[in-house]
Amino acid sequence: MSNSKHAPGRKISEKHIDYSLQLNQWILKSIGAWPQISASSSVYKIIILLQIFICLSIIAVPTIPCLLYVLFEAKNIQQKLKPMMPLINRFMSSMHYWVLLKRSDDIHKLIQHMETDWNLVQRIGEREVMLQHAKFGRFVTIICGIMMQGSSLLFGLGQSMRTATITIGNETFTTHPTTCPIYSKIIDTRLTPLNEIAIVLQNVIILILSFCTAGGCSLAAAFAIHACGQLNILYLWLHELVENQMEKNDKAEQKLADIVEHHLRILSFISQLESIMHKLAFVQLTGCTIIMCLCGYYIVTIWETLDMIKLISYLFPYVSMGFNIFIFCYIGEIVTEQCKLVGEVAYMTDWYYLHHTTARGLILIIVRSNNVVKITAGKLFHLSIATFGDVIKTSLVYCNFLRTLTM
């Protein structure tokens, strides 16, 4: 599609590509999960592998003793439930990390696809549309980072500020309880300096886990919003197809072929995104539902004592988990709606001004748009705003059930 106002050159395209994915790159590079190109040096690859090994070790080493505590040392249901929220969060974030590492090559292909889209854009108007969506993608990434990092740090600090008095023999000690208690037959973290080391390690783990979750969530949002930007360019092309024909332009057939090719390219991008992110979305959906249920249970039990530090430390994770689910459901909703809109835009154009052979070509676009494109969670649940509402209701129902069972 030609226009007298052409976009700037390749250097500007590279600048815009960096702009659209810069924040995602910062988050994922901090945990070694940013896809590495084949040209990277051997030394750099070794450093990345070492970084990944350190992150996995920091997560795994305290988690296994905590699981043993829940299975063998916790005496009642309340003691077993207390560490379940951080344990589930560790499992959920570890799954995010695993998917990001395992599907690194596929994520790199999506990044290359985005780079090609930026390089192919020929007009200033189209570039402005892409920039608007890139800004929105950066905004979502910033919000994801603030919500997940902020809630995690507030939860960790809130739990670290609490103190408890313990008596061993004839001596009484003041200690800081950890979010994930460690099986005492392995190591007793109640005593200093092990208690202080455990608290520091706990907050480091929380920080790494929040990077894993924020990285997966923000990357999915960035890809989905980029796809929506490409669909908006497609709408412009459909309108211009008729306008150019009304001006006696005889290149309508070629322009229609460009529209179909671009449409299929967008659908291919979304299909690849779905194949990568459906596992992340399923883990997020189930994990966040359970965590919200547990957080709600903790908030109800704490409400009677009005311990504000505890209350706030559980309230922020509750809001953060709800936000995580909302982001996945929101991007699923907008991708589905924008793909449906292609057929509506094609039909609402002044297609009756086109030559009958060209107008018949629009039927294929409309038919393809009627085949609903979905971003799913584990190929089981369609991510939409309705699904978000169902998740919130489910978490509240199970929270009430758990409260009735234990109180």
C-alpha cells in the first residue's frame, strides 16, 4: 500500500523496536530468560547459564525443606495452610521460568516477526499506529512490574517485620518467622544468625519469582498488543482499498492480495503466541485462583485481630494475583475482538464500488474472521473478561468453603 508520506529508514525502525520491547528485555535479562541470538559469544552463553543455575538454585534449595515441613512437621490444618500460598507462588513462577527458557527459540521467532513488521512499515500514518500500541504495551509492562514487584516486596517486608517469641529449654528468644518455614530436622532457622540469613534469602527468592511472573505476563501482553496494532493497520488498508478504487485506481487486485497476505501473517503470529503462552496462562489461572482463595482466607482470619501489617501484607498479593489474571484475560479478549472486527470492517466498507471480482475476494476475509481466534489457558479455557469474572467468583466460593471447614 503506497502513500506519499513514507516512514523513516531502518535506523528509526530499530529504535522503535527497542522502544517496544526494552522494558521486557530488562526484566527477562535479569533472570537470564531473554532469548539469545546464535551469534552470542561462548563466554556470554556461559554467563547466562550460570545466571540461570543461580536463580534456579536460590528458588529450589529453600522450597524443598519447606515442603517437608508442610508434610511432616506442621501439626494442624492452619499450620499446613500458612506456607501454602508462598509454595504455590514458587511453583507458579518456576513454571513461568521453565516455559520462558524452554520456548526461548519460539519467543525469539516472535521477536524477529515484530522486527520484520517494523521494517516493512512504509508510511508515517502506519508507524504512528504501531507506536501508539507500542506505548500501550510499555504502559502494561510498567504496570505489571509495579504490581508484581511492589506486592511481592511489600509481602516480604511485611512478613519480615513480624516477630515471635520462642522458648528453647530455659532460654527465650525473639525471632522473625519466615514465609516458608524450613523442616527443623534439616536446619533450625529460628536462631540467629540463621534466622537473618533465611529472611534475606526469602526476600531474594520473592524478588526473583516476581521477575519470572512479570516477565511472562508482560511479554504476552507486548506480543498481543503488537498483533492488535497490525490489525489496526489492516483496517486502514481495507478502507483505502475502496477509496483507491473510487479514484479509478486499477491496482485493487494487488492491494487485496497484500491485505490477505498481511491478514494471514497476523493470524500466524497470534497462533504462535497462543502455542507459547497457553501453558503460562493455565498455570497463572489455576495458581492465582488458589492463591487468591488462600489470601482471602488469611485476610478473614486476621480481620478479627486487626493486625494491619499482616492485613496489608496479604491484601497486596490478593490484588496482584487478580491483576495477573486480568492481564491475561484482557489480552485474550482484545485479540479475539480485534480479529472479529476485520470481517466487520471489510463488510462495512463501500465494497459495492469495487469490481465484482475484487468484491468477491472480501468474502474470504469475512469468512476467515468468523472463525473465532482465541487465546486460551491450557487449550481449555478461553481467556476473556467473562473468564476473569468466573475466576474471581470461584476464588471467593472456595475461600468461603475453606473458612467454613477450618473455623
